[in-house]
Amino acid sequence: MTFAGHYIYLASRSPRRRELLKQIGVRHSVLLMRETVSRAVDIDETPLLDESPTDYVYRITHAKAEAGRIRLIQRKLPLFPVLAADTIVALDGCIFGKPKDATHAEEMLTALSGRTHQVLTAIALNLQGTIKHRLSITTVRFREIGKREIQACIAGGEAFDKAGAYAIQGMAAAFIVEIFGSYSGVMGLPLFETAQLLEESGIKVFP
């Protein structure tokens, strides 16, 4: 069964992912995974002991796609495909997710200063209960970042809700010496892999 011309659900609140989907003409609606702040989170994103960055990002994305379809069934919504994504930064095998606070953000950016790291974004499409995956890995090298620059990033708010405490499309672009891989993947949704996965599943891209 194909879904050409139909909406998909995006299991993410990220405005960046919405804009990226719109960029390639994918018709979609956002599937909110939490209705209220008081509710428990749907997915526990705590890394497992000795879990590799690749295993982690695949596991979390799979769980998001699985939970998304469960939400559709619970809410009696049309069972269109659910697209989920997860982005992390990996440095020396350590997983950098979203910072918990300003101190944590400063620690992350200090660790990344003058170093080369990887940005991993996995995507998963839940199509009638069958989940397909793709993974984008991008290598990014930062120049040395001064303490004042780090504090400016944090004060501007762009360090929060971002893996590794930075946004490639924001102030942190001035820190990047070179990038090998997917710019959109670092933003949170690798468009090449996303378009490939959707088209293989019969979902229109560039309608």
C-alpha cells in the first residue's frame, strides 16, 4: 500500500524539521507526543550503559516512530505514516544531546572547541507498523572558541534545545572550519536520506 499525495505525520516539535520538510514539498502535520507539561515524557532518552552513538540514535528514533503510531491509534487519527528523527553530537564516543542548562551548554561548547566531532541524525518512517531507517553522519571541525563567544551563544538562547548546544544556522556557524556531510542533517533532518526513504515508500516529494 502506498501513500502518494497523502500527508505524513512528523513526530517532532522542531520548527527546523518542519521547514526542511516544507523545503522538499512534503505535506505533513505535526504529531505532538506530549499534550501537557505535567505528563511524563513518551521516550526515555537516557543513553544505555556503554551504548554507542550510532546504536543510541537508532534506538531513540525507532522508539519515537513506534510511539507515534501508538498515539495515532489511541487518538483515532488517520493512520498515515509517521516520520521521526533524532540528532546527537558525538565526541570521542561520548553522546552530547540537548544541554540541561546554561552550565551544561558551556561545558559542551568548551569540549567541542578546537575539535572535530560527528553529528548523527537518524530518521525512521513507520509505515503501517513497519519501521524503516536511514542514518546521516556529518563531520564538523570547530576552531578554538573563546569564553566570551561561548557565553554570547548561550545568552542568545540558541544553545538550548540543540544537540551539542549549537545551531549550525546560527551564531555557531562562525566556529565551523569545515564540514563533511549533510548540512541539513546537522540542522536535524538530512534531506537526501529523508527524500530517499519517503520516495521508496511511495510518498511524494516535490509534488
